[in-house]
Amino acid sequence: MTIPRQAKGKPDRLLESTSRSAIAPFHYLPVDDNIRAWELYVTGIGQQSYTPGEPYPKAGHPSLYHFNWGEGRVLPDYSFILITSGAGEFQFRNSPPGKCVAGDALLIAPGQWHRYRPLPATGWTELWMCVGGEYLHRLRRRGANFRQPHVPLGAHFAGTRDVLLDLLATVRGQLNHNSPRLTAKALEVIALVAEAGGGQIRPPETCETSDPRVNDAIEFIWNNSHRAIHIRDVAAAAGVLPRTLERQFAAAHARTVRAEIEWSRYVRARRLLRDSSLPLKEIAYACGFGDPRRMIDVFRRQEGVLPSQIRALKAASAD
């Protein structure tokens, strides 16, 4: 699962040579300036099998991406590794070592030190995909993917495997050519892995509490605060009465129910101000404020600044 760097303005000869054969175990796709402007693009795809005791990884990958267990590796793009048979071990920086088996996926973010390999007693077969683009950076910042390096796919395993195999077959049918068709298949893989990892994932700005009812309420709030929801709606979703939920929040959480609804809307609006060019009025309605003046009041209370000032700071930093 390696990705060669392509020199700007001219084709990468390494890409051409490693992708020449339709039966090659891995393929690297050209990424020129036009493709880099896409929100998401595929940079590599492959499938390889290792018999018990066989050295890992096999030769043939660019030196920047070849690694050994002792040193580990850091990659420049996002990588998905699906174990389709056998078993292995892995380690990521700031995470304890772990084991993986057939049906598990390893998720590697850019700049993240890692290492993995099949167990000598079993070997393994791996399917992998590498992708780049701003889309995954935004998902990661919002806690919607790559929040954990190891994801057992469970019921999503067969579907993820089939999409990766289809992607590999498509690449082999159009060597040295990147296209939106590949992006569409990569999106399907990302969606399946995200669902297996927890579906709608609690954003990093929230926190887990010791009360499962409160946790259910927080999840409902963050999934629905773009709508006109009230305490009674949150309480019904958590299966308790409104006053009971307020008492549980007071005992287990730093914010009240109303404050959590406001906080979720504020966080989403702040992201849209920084990550989009939507007008302030549209952001206010999209985040559940219902009125731009209400959004302005919340920003004054939370940050002491106006939404327009955050937008201006974004524009200044881009210059």
C-alpha cells in the first residue's frame, strides 16, 4: 500500500513502470494538478498474499514506502488495509499493539507512524487502497473517520471486499488513468468502513459520560440539532422524562441539555465559517439557529466575536 510521489508537471516514470502489467499485484495512479483539485482521489490500489513465514512486505514498492518492522513507516496519504484471510499484528504511535484477523480493516492517516505485518504462523491476504484530497481531511477533523486505527468490519466485510476488488479491476482496465469512477468506488469503501466503525460518530467536541442515557441524549442532539429540537424531543429519544434528563445531565455532564444543543449548533457553524463560503444566513439556518441574529448572539457569548470576524480571519490566513 504505497504511493509514489509524482513530479509536478511531468509524468512519473515509476507509476508507468509499476502499473504496466494488468496482473501486477499493485497499481499507482497518476495525480497531476488537476486531480489534486478534486475533493477525493485514488492514489493506489493492490492485493497481495503472504504464506506463513514469508518476509513482509514484498519487494517492488518505492523505497519511501517500503518499511521494516523495526523502523515502521509514515505515509503521505490515507490508507485502508483490509485483511481478507489470515491474521496479523499492528502498532500505531500513541496506541497499544494489537492483533487483527480476516474481516478487520486498518486505517492509516497521513503523518501517522505505524507498522503491521502478518503473523508468521498464518500469513495473510490483504486488499488495500490509498486516497488523497481535502474530503478526508475534513472528515477526520470532524471525528467521522480514522478516529481509530483498527476497525472490525463485521457484516460490512463482504461488501467492503467486493467494492475494493471492483476498484482494483477497474484500475487494471484503465491503467495510468485516474477518473471520477474510481473516486465513487473509494467513497463507497469509506462509507462502509465508517458504518462499521460506529455509523454516526460522536464529534470530538463532545464527551462520553458515565450515564448511558445522557450519552444517548448527546448523540441525538448532535445528529439532530440542525432541526428545531427541544428538551422534550431529546428526552423522548433517550427514553426518559424531560425533568429526569435534566437531572441526569446535571449529575453527569458539564453542560445542560439546552447548552448542549446550543454548543452543537455553534461548533457546526464555526466549521462552516472556516471550511465553506456559504453566506452567514444560510449557515445560521443549516445549523439550526433559525435566525442569523440568534447565531450572532451565540458567537458573542461563546467567543466574544462575530461570525463575520471568523470569516474575515479565514480569508486573511488564506492570503
